[in-house]
Amino acid sequence: MLIGFKVKNFKSFKDLQHFSFIAGKVRNNESHIYEQNNKKILKFSGIYGANGSGKSNLIAAMDFIHDILDFGTNIIIENIYFRGKEILKEEPSYFEYEILMNGKMYSYGYEMIIKEKRIISEWLIDMSSSRKRVLFDRDVENARYETIKHLKNISVMNCLEEMRTNSSILFLSEIVRRLSMFNTKDSLIEEIENIYNFFEQDFIIIRPNTHRPVEIGFMDNKEEKVRILQQLGINIQELQEVDEDMKNIKNMLPDNVFSNLMNEINNLKKDLNKKMSLTIGNNVYTFKIDEKGDTVVKSLKFKHINCNDEFGAYEESAGTIRIFELLDIIFSTNKVYAIDELDNSLHPLLVNGFLSKFLKTNNNTQLIVTTHESKTLDFDLVRRDEIWFTEKNDDCSSKLYSLEEFKDVARFDRKIDKAYMEGRFGAIANIDIDE
């Protein structure tokens, strides 16, 4: 589970900002809390703010690690530090994740000079007790490293030694890559692998109009999904899959995109029970590897109430496909989802209906969303400590703050959406069209 996230000197974030899933002293909607390790952890957070205030940049900061883990720093764009102050292009950018896993709380993070695509430090620390336990901590600038004193794993030590001055690859990625070639396990290695797997498998970012391959099967929980779609006012009575030809998929994609897709599909060979879905040209496809090692491709079809014809996903509205793709969040367990612009293509009532359905689940899954939909600012739906805002400072840097800072104003008897639109909490657009 994600406990918190910190970022500095990235896009519109100049100063250190801290997002937290730790619950406050709010008493309503107590079912929105997971209790683990004597901590009360929220299952949901909604981030609100004007266009250009930094909401999407926060999601981008959380997502930044995925590309670096997979491809190293060479893939990153060189100017995504805070550009409002010239000197900051030479200063470190900071990213830190607070993670609760297997009864322990970890801090994993890294610093880098983005302009130079250079990692300067990286650490993984067990914060479960007052006496911190360093799993690894490397200072690339000074070619120094540290690991657990009493557990000198040779593979870890050798990798740290060889990466003393390697500033283009995260140690977290490199050690897992090396260990995948050997069958050597101990408690240190397992902890490192668990953190790596959290980012690669359990921390999922969903951006508007992008469809990142995820390991789900659209036919899983089919009857329940149809029931939820109907509850949300969508006229679907049946879901079906039909066989497709992989050659057709190749013809629809640029060569580099198809190559990346094939790499993702090949990863399915590790677990033949897993499927992957992808939207291409407004149609939805699922991929899996059969027992012979062949790729099986199917496309999604819908049948409507009082209609015998089948409809392809490309014939459905963008909102129908959007909500259908999000349904797996309700059925997933032990995941963290961050959705940028949840309300994209969705009716306000559909947004509320989806959130209400998610908040009634108890599956140890967490959800972070950015949205402009003020009707979700309703204390019957969400808690005060689940509401966050982004706002631009005078120097065009973004600040992140919680509604908990407005306890006196944000009373539970107040129409919170109305108070927000009146500007009582900031984070709204300053529009003047009279001049």
C-alpha cells in the first residue's frame, strides 16, 4: 500500500511537496480506512484544482519511476525540472515513496539531475521502527554505498560495488535484473524484489486517452461487470470476445509500438493464466499465451438490451469504454491506481456512481484521482482528509495541500462543493471576462 509520496523540482513543483494517505481524525465514512500496523490508511484521495495548477504533474511525478526502471534515464526529457528559476536546472529533483508491505513500512526514493539525466542518490530503508534499517543507500556523487551490516549478500554487494558511479540506471532495477538469472534468495533480496514488484505490478497509472497494457481479462467477473454497468445506467446486457488475427494488429500500429507490444505479450509467458488488454483504434483487444506458446488475440463485443446485434468497442461511446476499462479497479486486490482526469468523457453522475461503487469495496486497493468534477466534493461520498488541492503560487510553482487545513471552514454541515466554487479553499481558476 502507498502511505505517501514526496516530490521536489519536477515540472511545476519547485519546493518539496508531500502527499499522504494517512487518515486524519475525521469520523465519517470510517469504512474508507484500512487499518494495518496500527496505522489508519485511506483507500481514496481526490485531487482538485484549476487547469494548469499541477494536478497532472503530480500524477506524472508518481509515474516517472516506471520509465526509469524499465529503460534507464536515457529515455527521459531533459527539461522537466522546475523551469521558473534558472538555477534549479542544476539542482537535484527528489522523488520518495512511502510504502507499507508485509507488515513493514519502507522509504524508497532517488534524486537526480534531470537536465543531465543523472541519478545522484538512491535508497531503500525499512522505517518500521525508530531504528532505521538500511537495505541499501547509494551516493553516486561520492561513489559510496551502504547496505545491511549483518546480512552481506554477495549479489547485492557486488552489484552495489559495480554501480558505484553508474548514474543512468536505478540499482532497484539492475539488482532484480541480475537476480532473475540466478536462483539465490534470502530475506534482503526478497524485500528488494517486493518493492520492485510493487512499482512494476501493483502501482498502475492511467492517463486520459492513453491505454497502457495491463494484465487483466475483460471477461473476468463478466456477469458482475454487466450488472454494474446497468446500475450505472449503461445499456449493456452481454459481453463477448471474438477471435482476431495478430497480423491485423500489426498493420494498425507503428513498428516501434508493435515491437513494444510484443515485448509485453512475451512477458505473459511467465504466467499463462494472465491476460493483457489494449485499446487500438477505439477497439479493445485482449492478448494471452496459450499452452502451445502461441499468441491468442480477441476483440471485445457488446450486446445491448433489446437488441440482438453485436457492437464493437469502436461503436460505443468514449464514456462507455472509459468506464468499462475502469471496472477492473473494483475487482482488483492489493493495487494502487492513480487516474489522471477521472471525469474524462464521463457524465458527473457516472463519476459519482463509479466512486461510490469503489468506496464500498474492501480489497486493499487504493485509488488516487485528479478531477474537475466538484459534485464529488460531498461528505456523504468522501471524507475531508481524502480531498486535496493544487494551486499555483505567484512564481508559477505548484503547491499541494489537504482540505484538512480548513477544518473550521469545511464543516460537515456545509455544502463543500459550493464552498469550493466560491473560492473558500483556493485552487480555482481566476476568470474575468468583463474586461
